[in-house]
Amino acid sequence: MGNARLSHILNLDDFQQAAKRHLPRPIYEYVAGAVEDNRSSMANTESFQRYAFVPRVLRNVSGRSGTRRLFGHDYAWPFGFAPMGISALSAYRGDIVLAKAAGHLNLPMIMSGSSLIRLEEAVKVNPDAWFQAYLPGDEANIRALIARVLAAGFRTLVITVDTPVAANRENNVRAGFSTPLRPSVRLAWDGISHPRWLIATFLRTLVKHGIPHFENNYAHRGAPIISSSVERDFSDRGHLDWSHLQLIRDLWPGTLVVKGILHPDDARRAVETGANALIVSNHGGRQLDGSVAPLRVLPSIIAACPGVPVMLDGGIRRGSDVLKALALGAAFVFVGRPFNFAASVAGEEGVLHAARLLSQEISRNMGMLGVCSLDEVDRAVLMREGEEFL
């Protein structure tokens, strides 16, 4: 897909529609779907509609800037790439594509622990990338994984804490996607009927890199994606507790971010344990269906943790969504699925285009709001559904 085709993609949702045509159904549904009735996933996007902007006029907005400082770094825009597992199955070398694009645009990118590319390769192309870990089930493997991430050169570690047990992803089963990935006639037909993905992503990966493995759940190489041991490797976290987060804090000398917080008491506990920042998240609606949308609990978590950067992911599809989250106090936001779709459709060029669309929306909306700096984007620019001026 060249520039001419990308010119017809005008927003992030357009990339999803293009990816739906490009990807085999099992791969597309793995990325797009959530769990059970998809209620939390839908609630994430709908939560932003509870707020409306109250713009100001004649404010001289010619000098607008979307930069945002975080952990001592001035990022070009207040959004980054959320961790996305198995992204190398939807886009060729997907994690590398995302890491390179993030470095080019001066945006943060969080590499997923459930990736099929070694973390050392991602940090090599983007030394500022962050790494997100799912904790192994025992202390020895936790220690070994943290030592590996540190040795690779990562400076920011994100610990995801909302996956104690495997989620009920019925949509994956219906679409023919499973973990482990099981070869079948149906799966073969889905690949054959999408020849561009089959040749440019799947077969290219097999020829150049062999059967994909889960590379970063442990210090050692994990199981191949088709191995029966994959499910076991991902389900041994139910016994983890706050002592394991304390262990991570003791081992990790860099910035520690805790992701998957939805309750103020958990937010306080994470900060007391040594977290430098939080990401309010319900895992994109991919864990507990019916869990509250992150935007709804964001203000209470910020109030519980004054002075600590509180970030958010889930449901962001427009620049207006980014600004609403910032207005409610978010220090930063992360976007997942749309960038995965962009990478699958057009590689790094697609990711760059998607990020530029979002940044253009942010800049345009700042102008419409009458603000020049993100510091001016606060609760005063919003009205909640049902509110009225007195």
C-alpha cells in the first residue's frame, strides 16, 4: 500500500476497516475482539462521549504545541503505543515496525511481553522503548527476566497486573484463533484467501525466522506459538500478590510503571510499593467483561495518588479522546489496536500515517478549544453529560 492508498485513510477507524479486509479472520478477530459480550471494550469508547467540550474563542492559538514531558523526556505528543502481544503475526516484524516508528516520531512505545520478537532486537532499533512484562509464576524466573530486561538496556519497565487467570475470549474460538495456534483446514483457507498477508507476513516470517516463539515471557526462549505448552506458560499467575511487585521494585533500578489499575486503593498500594507511575487500564476490555471504563475511574485514581503520573489506555480513537483524558488529569495516554491495524496494512509507513492523523486531530482540536499548550487543557474545558452552567 503506497501513499496514494494511504491518502484515503482519514482516521484510525479507517485502518481497522482496511485491516479487516487484509488479515485472515482469526488474526483480525484476535486483535479486534475482547471477551465474552465485549461490553467493557464498547464501554471504553463510549465513556468519552459522556463529556463535551466548552471551547473559548479569540485566544490566538497560532503557537500551539502538543509536547508533553514525562520521566524527564519531552515527547512530541501526549500519546504512545500500548503493548500489543503477537503483533508480529498481524504485521511482518510488527514489534520492530512499531519501535522504529515510535523512535522516528519521538513517541513512547511499550513492547509487549507476549511478543514473538526478542526484546533485545526492539531496544536496539529504539533505545527509548519501554518493556511490559507479565510476571513468571516463580521468583527465580522473575529475577532472571528482570535481569535480562535490564541487561538489554531498557530503562522503563511496565508490569501488567490484571491477568491473574486466562480470560474467556469466546470470539477467538469462534473465529478459529487459539493459543496455541492449531493448524486446520479452516485456518489454511483463511490464509490462502488473504494472499498478501500470507506471502508478505506469514511465509516471509517462516522463511527468514522460522516458526514464531514467545520470546519474552521468561529469561529463556518460550514455546513456539503452535506448542501445547503455550497455554500453561500463560496461566500460572493466580498466586501472585503485592510481595512480587515489591520484589520487582527491589530488583529494578529504573522507572517502574504499574499497568492495569482500576481501583484507588490499588493505586495507593502500587505507589506505596514503589511504582513511579500508573496506567489506568482494563486491558482494552480483554480480561474481565463488565469492568469499568478507565476514563470513569481516572479522576479518583489521580486524587488518590497526588504527584504521581497517572496515564490511561482503552478506547481512544480520536484526538478529542486524547484531550478529554488529559482534561480529566491523565499525564499521558496509550493507544493499541489502531496502531496494530496500521502496521498490518502498511508497515512502518502505516504506523507513521496513523500517528500523524492522531497528532493532527489533537493540534486542530486544541485550536478549536482555544488553547496553545496541553497545560491549559483541564477540567474547565469539559462539561459532563447532564451538567449545566450555573
